[in-house]
Amino acid sequence: PVIRRADYRPPAWLVPEVALDFALGLDATTVRAELTVRRNPAIDRAPLRLAGDGIAARAVTVDGLPSNAWRMDGADLVIDLPGAEHRIGIETAINPAANSQLMGLYASGGMLCTQCEAEGFRRITFHPDRPDVLSVYRVRLSGDKARFPVLLANGNCIATGDHGDGTHWAEWHDPWPKPSYLFALVAGDLVATRDRFTTMSGRAVELAIWVRPGDEGRTAHAMRSLIQSMRWDEEAFGREYDLDLFNIVAVSDFNMGAMENKGLNVFNTRYVLADPETATDGDYDAVEGVIGHEYFHNWSGNRVTCRDWFQLSLKEGFTVLRDQLFSAAMGSEPVKRIEDVRVLRAAQFPEDSGPLAHPIRPDSYQEISNFYTATVYNKGAEVIRMMRTLAGPERFRAGCDLYFARHDGEAATCEDFIRAIEEGAGLDLTQFRLWYSQAGTPRVTARLDHAGDTATLHLAQQVPATPDQPSKQPMPIPLRIALLDRATGRHAGEHLVVLDTAEARFDFPGHAQPPVLSINRGFSAPVALDAGQSDADLVFLAAHDDDPFARYEALQRLIVGHLTGAIDGTLDAAGRQAGREAIGGALAAVLDDPALDDLMRGELLILPAESYLAEQVAAADPVSIRREREALKAWLADRLADRFLALHDRAILVPYSLDAAARGARKVKTQALVYLAAGRPEEAARRAAAQYDAADNMTDRQGAMMVLCGLDTPLRAQKLADFHARYAADALVIDKWFSLQAGSLHPAALDHVRALAGHPDMTLTNPNRVRSLYMAFAANAGAFHAADGSGYRIIADLILALDPLNAQTAARFVPPLGRWRRIDPGRAALMRAELERILAAPRLSRDTYEQVSRSLG
Ligand code: ARG
Ligand code: ZN
């Protein structure tokens, strides 16, 4: 059944109050729900329809009396009600230990927890379970004291007690009306790290981060990040926290990253636990970003929620933008921007160019879990960032203020957000709305002419056809540009040019000589750009551009241009040599530049990803992409060997700390090894093993292990064994052990994956572990795209095995197989065959069915 945005109807019944009583048990939990329901006066009379999923009603009461006036309609419970307001009582029984889908109430490592977004609440009790039905919740939890010493739910704890029979209870009340997807409970043996925060208006908030006993030494960074998030949201957006309590719980079995349940955020352990021995600098950043993200949802998501799931980007796009701005403010703004763009290109551009392309506000779905995508999240953030660029930060803030004030306590739409920004910021976003309805990455062509004293910029845009959207209209594309003087490298100021037609020209007088174009500075628009610039101009920009992103981008374009020419065979020997010399010169400048900090230097040294290169060629042959990229790396390693060795020698001396200089040193240290591994493998292996042995932190150890994993050396197996033995008790680090091998450049990576699939530590019931092996593998083009199709078969077999256990996670493995249209015809046929094999399986979940059928087209 396809759900369509155009079919939205307001709910016939509202549920102002929900009271839940849980008698908790790992394999048997009884739920008594009492819903106060009120007829929506704006809607025609209709029976009360409550959604359920895999549950049965044991008993139903209406206004306190046993009732027979109900029936099941499929999974829905339907009650004919005579009046305008009633109290409905429903008892259900669930088995959390048997819930392998990890949606609804489930058991994880002996504790109980919930995940209700998007439609998990209906697996707990019958309810409208749609985000435009907001209720005040009162929750009573009771259970065994020894097994569940800690009992948590949303809001404030208002009473606790002991039954005197080995069980105890707690009652929670959340004063803020919320949709059912924000409901949460946690029960288990947990320990808290505590702190306090005083809000800008003086409210004292108790903060607690709950983890399994033994993990409490790894919460300091998460707590610091939470406090910084709370302060930053006050300063940057004027948003204050609104309860006396803020709880975070870390859970090992979790489908996604984390969940913003009101006052009780539930997190995947990987986004909470961090200490230097087990977490890399990247992990630290991810913890900070996700802690911020979930906290910021308290306003962008909870106080103002979504009317329906088509509006998901209303909360997710906006909240991603907010977490990006937060992380930028906590660290290096340009480095953060480069990282965000790298993620967009690696994860979202392929969505936009593939069979699963959808607008940030989709028009239809079968299973909403499939739309928690890089498009809704990351492109959604880019779209709101463009509004901010158009308005400027102050006026954008005024628009946000108006949005929060106007829609507080409501379930809103993307249109509501756009209108608030229009009015609050004073913008006309009429045409801009196309960014919400049109899928596909716009292609922008830019050419700069010069005549007399005027430079003329010619721009053209084209939005490619996507499934269900054959023809597109031009969109407003804000491009920050500067014209650099060739002699001095300087410019007279930045311009914001908005391309809102298919073609346009812009004149810039006052240039006696032809300037060099710096365009899409700061990545002001999420587009694919063809600026037709010479290698010489790109080298110039890489050396002189004052916009750090543009400088990075010039270098990337230089390398992408060279590699795509090498991959598609249009580059002759002389061109290849000239390209390599140009890139080598530019990277030498990066390595030598004393004004660059190492975090930025490390960023500039990262070659464009294989997945991004694959997007740039018509029918990608993953083997030649890998070959050419590695060949360039080897050539650079050889040409710049002294510099890379010196860089490694310098960086290895910097002692561990979390400050930017030390983090930068760790980044370039492993970057140097990555290059050396391609050109000087023995030297690289020796140094990597030494770095591994000397490491006092996971960044250095993982970096060294990664380099060794790609090399043919006895040190590889030796250090892998050491790594496993050292961290055998730490699931998150064992995940890294799987990922490092599955994602390696080693020619036998596919065989390694096959062996690891049978490793005793492998399990299909833990999503982190499944992803650690199979996502890393699916992203490893050299192994996944084995010419005989065996890589595709491994992923298809995984999907089939995982689908009955955890449909949501299984469906996430379909997109790699769905890229068949952009791969050479031989492989494409093998990929299609696997998709068809999946589709032929009986009892496929709605999640996997939708992704596979869309992928086949
Ligand atoms: N709202 C959560 C976040 O963005 C994501 C939860 C989605 N979960 C799911 N099972 N679909 O942080
Ligand atoms: Zn979110």
C-alpha cells in the first residue's frame, strides 16, 4: 500500500491524555493503556481507529466498563463511540526478548528500552500513532528490583515505591504534549554520570547519562558535549530547555544513531561512550555531533513536531543544520564544512542520481523507515542553509524565532517553516519551494569571459530527471563567488549571485585583466559544478583562494579532472604526466605551507572518494577507478616521499591531547602512512607497526591498523590478532576490527569478509556488528564489485537472512545493489539478478520489498 502526501487528512479523534501502566518483564510485559479520546470537531463523524502492529487486545473498556463495541480491521482496532469524549482502556501483552526488530519495546543486554519513531508505538499498545496527535503522558513502571533497579520514562519522576515483594515502581509525568513517537521508557541495571545545567532564565536542570556498569568512565565527553549543546542553543537560537531533568541512556542494540525522546534520549552506545583508548578523534566528533543533534530536537522536533511523516525534513534537515553549526562553533568551521560536504557527496549525491531518488519532502512511501535518508537529513540541511545564506544569519535567526514562536506546541509542515522564514527574514521563497519538491542534484555550468574591463559570468543550470519526475523547473541557486586578481591572488569582495533561470549572465566591471573565478565558495549550493577551469587556474586557487572550502575544492577538482580522464581513457601519456605534476606541485605546497593548521592540511590531503569518482563517470568500472586512484597515490608517494616521511616524523612526536594541534598531528600522521603505503609499502608497514605499538590512543592505533590491513605483510595478521585480544571485551572496538578488514585495500578483502562472516564474534542480532562488517564491505568498491558477482551475492544473502529478524536494518543494505544503472553492463546484470532473487523470496518485509522493487525500477 502506497501512502501519499496529498492524501493527508486531520485525525478524526484527538487523544489529549495517555496513561500507561507497564508490568515489566524481559519476556512478558503487560501494558495497560488508558486513552482519553475527544472527537475532532473539525472532522466528520468517524469511528475511533487505533493502529496496532503484532499485538492483540486482551481486554477493552470504554468509560471504565468492559466493551464489545470494538473490532479488528487488519492490524487496526476500531471502536464505534457514541459521544464526543471517552476513556478507552486497552490491555496488551508483549514479549520484549523476542523483539528482534528493535522497534517498540525490546530487550538489549538484560535491560528494556523502546524505539518508537516512526511507527513503533503501535507495537506497544493500540494508538492513532501519528505525529499530529499530541498527548500528555503519565507512565507507571513496575518490575523486579534486582533486574530493573532503574526505571525511566519521559518528563519528571513524580513518585516511586516498593511493593515489598521484590518489585518496585516509579511514576513519570511529562507535562509537554507530545506525539507517540517521542514516548520512551528504559528499565535496567544502569549507572549514571550526573551534572547540572542552569538555563538562561535560571532553571536548574539535572543531567544524567546512564550506561551499563563498567562504562561510567567513558561518559565525560558526552556530558561535556551535552552542556555545550545546551549553552549553544541558548546563544545561537535563543532556545532554552524546558524540564527539570534530562536523561540520556546508552543502548548496545540500536537500529540508528540515537533518538530524541522527550527528556529521555536513547543512544546507540557508539555515540555516547568515548575515551582516548577506545575512541578515535572522529568518534569524539560524532559523539559531540549526535549529542547536539538529539538535544536540539527538543525544539526542532519536539516542541514543534511534524504534522505527518512526509514533513520529516522539517525536523531532520533543520536539526542537522543546527548540529553542523554547533560542531563548527566547537571546532574548526572550515574543516567541519569540508567534512559535511564530503558526507553529502558520498552519501546523498548517489541517492539523487539513483533509483531511490526522492525530494527532501517525499510525495509517497510504502515504509517510512526507508526515508530516513541522506536526502531528507543532509540535503534537507543544505536547503535550509541556502535560506540562511540568502537571508544572512541575523535575518535567518529572526525567521527561526518566528517559526518557534508561531508553531510551539503544534505539529507543523515544511510549508509552515518556509512561510515563517519568508516573513521573519523578509525573503520571497516562492520559487525556492522547488527545492522541497524536486529531486536530483542540479548541474551548474559556469564560464567566465573577459572583455575590456568587464568580467562576465555565464551560468546555466539543469536539474536531471529522476524517477517519477521526468522534467524539472529551474531553481534558485545561491552562489557565493569572488574574482581573484591573477597577479596578487586577492579580490575586492565576495558576491552572492542567485541563478534562478535556466541561463543567466552577470557582469563585473573593474577588471583590467581576466580574473580567476572562485565559485560556490563555502559550498553555498548543493550542486554539481562544471566550471571548465584549466589546471593552471585550479592550482592557482588551491594556493591562493582565501575561502578555505574553495581552496579544498580547487584541489579536489584538479584531482577529479585528472582521475576521470585517466579512468575513461581520454588522457594520453603526456596529459597524464602533466596532470600528475600539477597535482604533485599543489600537494607539495599543502605539505610545505606553514600557515596551514594540520587539521586543514589533513583535509586537503584526502583524495576524492571512489564513490564520488564513480558519480563523475558515465558507466563506472569500479576496478579502474580503484586502479587509477591508487596509481596516483603511489606516484605522489614516490614524488613526495621525503615530505611524507618528514611529516610522519614530526607528527609522531606530538603528545596526545584533545586540542586542535594534537588532533591535527594525528590526522596527518596517518595520512602520511596512507600515501606511503601506496608508494613505499615496506617503509609504510614498518612505520605503521611502530605507530601501532607506540599508540596511547585509538586514533593512532586504528590509523596504523587500517594501513596494515591493506598491505601484504606478516605484520598485518600479527597486529590484527593483538588488536582483537586487546579489545575482546569491548564491542565498539571489535566493530572497528571488523570494519578495518572489510573496508581494506587488500586484494583479498572479499575472502577476508567471507571468513569474518563465520567468526564467533559475528552476529545478526546486533546492528552495529552487522554494519561493521557488511556496510564497510559494501562501500569497499574493490571487493564488493568482484567481477564474478560474489560480492553482490554476499550482500543479497545478508539481506535475505536479516530481513525476518530486523527489516529496517536489512533494507539499508539494498541501496549498494541499487547502483546498477551507473555500473558497467556486465556487473549491472549481476546486481539486478541479486535484486530479483531477493524480490522472489517469500514473506519479504515491507521495508525490503519497497527498496528492492524501487531499485529494479
Ligand atoms: N529521529 C532520530 C534522529 O534523527 C532518528 C530515529 C529514526 N529511527 C528509526 N527507526 N527510523 O536522531
Ligand atoms: Zn534527528
